[in-house]
Amino acid sequence: MNYSYVMGINNIDILKQNNFKIKYFGNNYGVIFDDNKIELFEKYICETLENGFWNEYLGKDGIYL
């Protein structure tokens, strides 16, 4: 499993539609996803993250930026 705290996005629907586990923290999100969804998550973050924010996620081998 992989875990991320996501800030600086406006639309989490793509991840919800692809069965990512989402927990809401106000305007931010906790996201949990399997290894087979890493590529989709990284693409989503690259395409939707607003300027001034960054993202990382914890996976089985460490932290990925």
C-alpha cells in the first residue's frame, strides 16, 4: 500500500472513480492506493497539482517525491 496527504488540488473525482481510498481533511485528502495504481497517481498529481504545492507518498521502499 501507498499513502499520501494531498493538498493543492481541486478535483479528487478521478481518483475516486479509480477506486483509490480517500479520506477528507477539510480541503485536503488522505489517499491510499495499491502499487498497481502508482503510475495513475503520479500522472494525476502532475496534471492537477496547483503551483506552490508539492506531493510525496510513502510506499514499501520509502518516500517518493
